[in-house]
Amino acid sequence: MALNLNKNLKTYYSIREVASMFGLNESTLRYWETEFTYLKPKTSGPSKVRQYTEKDIEQIKLIYNLVKVRGFKLAAAKKIINANRTGADRKAEVLTRLIGVREELQALKQQMDYL
């Protein structure tokens, strides 16, 4: 059996790590947990330290995409997610890819301008 080097070895992420991934405040993530009932990270210990999984991060990515990138209000984002979960996930994935392509094209343009 071959060793999979591409596999992420980290199982849980802290709220600070997740907030920095998206450029958000930790309080924003806590608030989103109250608004979106399916976003429930695991908590551990007496101090209830939040532990986010990859699945939780995917949920946050979807919410972030709707609220911060596309500009929907939280109520509208909830309606979109509840009405068409699969479609909302797919649109978020496509938008993320397009943003990546745009960044690559901008970098290539800068290189071309430099020449």
C-alpha cells in the first residue's frame, strides 16, 4: 500500500486557524454558529474549545461565499442553502475556482507587462 502524501494530516482546526483562513473575526464564526444550525463544531474540555473539521470548514466556505463574496444578507443565505443545498455548494465551488483562475491570469499579466 502506497503512502498518500496529499492527505491532510490535521483532523481538527482551532477557531483562530479557521478565522485566519477566511480573514474573519472569531466572533463572526461564533455568530454564524448561532444563525446556521448545521454549523456545529465539536467542543472539548471544560472550557468548550471549538474544534473544526474539514466538513465544518466546507460549511463555512459556503456561508462565506454567499455572505462576503456575493453580498447576501444572512437571512437570504439561509434561504438559499435550505432551498437548494447541492446547487449552493456547486455554485460556491465554481466561484472559488473562477477566483483562482482570475488570480492566475492577473499574475501572468503582470509577468507579461514586466517583459
